[in-house]
Amino acid sequence: METPDLTTAGELKQMLKQMLEGAGDFSRLKRIDSHLAQALATTAASWLDLSGVVELSETAAQYIAGYKGESLDLSGLVELTDGVAKFLATYRGALYLSGLTSLSPISAKYLASHVGYLDLSGLVSITDEIVLQLSGHCGGLCLAGVTELSEQAAKGFEYHQGALELPALKSLSESAAKCLAKQDNSVLELPGLEALSDTAAKELSAHNGFLNLSGLRELSDAAAEYLGQHEGGLDLDGITELTEAAVTALSYQRGPLKLAGLGRLTDRGAEALARHKGDLDLLGLTDLSDAAAKHLLRHGDDLFVNLDGIPNSAAAILGTHPTFSKYEGADSAGSVAMFVDGETITVVYNEEDDDETG
């Protein structure tokens, strides 16, 4: 029978105490037998960290899959048998298998039936056959190790339901962009793209949901014109300069718009963005005229600006925007806010409070 890597009775006692108290960190374990797996599955913790486990039998996997918490971390597994994959796929919650560097088509088929977030970020390459199997997965899917995606593979993700994370993808063809854009009402993470053709931008504009293109360093006026038709959050934080034409085009985009890389905004650009419908992130601004600030003051949704980073006169104007008064303690020039993946996250600080708390 397998035994956990616990060197003393005291450590075993401590682990049992953790389970009773609802603690979920068991990352010291290297392997678990079926009896221990059965016990671990009963812990009341909302997350179960078994990231140190390097081997897992089918019986142990069957018991662990019965865990009722929200998150199961098995990122230490470097190999996965089809039998283990079959049982783990029945777990309902976020499943982390980022240690896997390869996956059989059968295992992929089983994991596709898993419901919830699935982290397979260790896969460095992915065949069209694997994509075909995984495309049926319902929930967020992280493939952070994939650097290339064939057109056939992209086509397999057309009807994937849930967020799709491809942060290491360096290039995207027009046809692949068209396929990925068909994911509806979901998050599409493509922060690794450093360039985007106008045609690819046109295809991605059809995507309905949060679109992360934060790796782009430049954007043509034509591409901006297309992305301005996008509905849902749009992250362009990597862009440091935009023409007035591009800014105007992007102002028509509906949903949260992240332009935190922009250091300067012209009066006309500010006038255009004032009409934007959705939260607006301009946290990187350092050059803003009073006239531009007055335009931005008319923005109807949350406006995220670091008031410490812009001229005092402009900060005094923007400080009266409702964004800085709607949150408790957000009345100082040190108040900022931001949003991530389409969700608003407010970060409010007061320099005087910081001094008092030390």
C-alpha cells in the first residue's frame, strides 16, 4: 500500500488536525494512497492543495474527485493515465493540472467532460486531435504553454464554452482569429500577441466578451476602427501611443476599455473618449491638459486615472468625477481604480491614512 511522505507521527497528527479545521494546504504530500485520498476528500476547505503529489492511482483519483470544494490543485502530476483522467474529470470545480507536458487523446476526451476551470498550462504543444477533444470542455481553459495554433486547431475552439487563455500565442492568422472570435460571451486571453493585422483585428472585433490584447505595442487606425466595433471588455494596455483617429475609433467600443499604457491624451482624444460607453482605464496618463480633463469629466461610467500622475490642475478637475466619490475613502488625490478581465476592482488609498498606520 502506498504511504504519504510523512516522516513522523507528529506530522500525520498535524495533517489530520488541518482536515478537521478545514485547512486545504497539503502540498507537502508526495503521494497518497486510497485511504488518505478518501479522508482528504472530506475536508471542509474550499480549496485543496495537493501540488506536491507526483503519483496518483486510479483508486485515489476516484476518491479525490469526490472532494466538494471549489479548487483542486494537482499541478505536481507530470503524467496522467487515461484511467486517472477519467476519474478526475468528474470533479466539479477548478482543476489544476499544469504539470502535464503531454496528454493522450483519450485523456483529453475524458477531461473535456470536466465542468469548471481547467488548467493545462504545462502543455507546450497541442495537436489538432487533442484540440478537437478539448473543444467540448465547458468552463475556463488555460493553455498557457501553447505558442502556436494551427488553423484546424483554432477551428476546434469555435464552440468552446468558457474563457480561453492562450497567453503564450505569438501570432494569429486571419482564419484562426475568425474561429476564436466565435466564442460567445466569454473571455479570450491573447496577451502574447505583439502585432495584429488589420484583417485579424476585423475578425476579432466580432468576438462578444472580454478580449485581452494587452501585448500589442502598436495599433493602426484601421485596426482601431475594427476593434471599435467590439462589444465587451477590451484590454490594450500595451499600447503607449495612438493617433487621434485611433482614439476616436476606439471610443465607439462598448464595454470596459483598458488604455493604461497611454501617457498622453490630446484634447480631441479626451473629447472622444468622454462619449465611450463603459469603464475607462487611463491609469498611465501623465500628460493631460485642463481642457482634456474637463472633457473626461463628462464620461458617464467609471473613470480610472491615477490623479497623482497627472498635473495638479487636471487632477483637481478629474477628482470631482463620481468615480472618486462613490467608494468609501476615495476622496484623496491618491485614489485610483482599475478593472481586470472585465470586472471592476477598486483600489483606494489615502496617503494620510498610510502615514497614520505606518
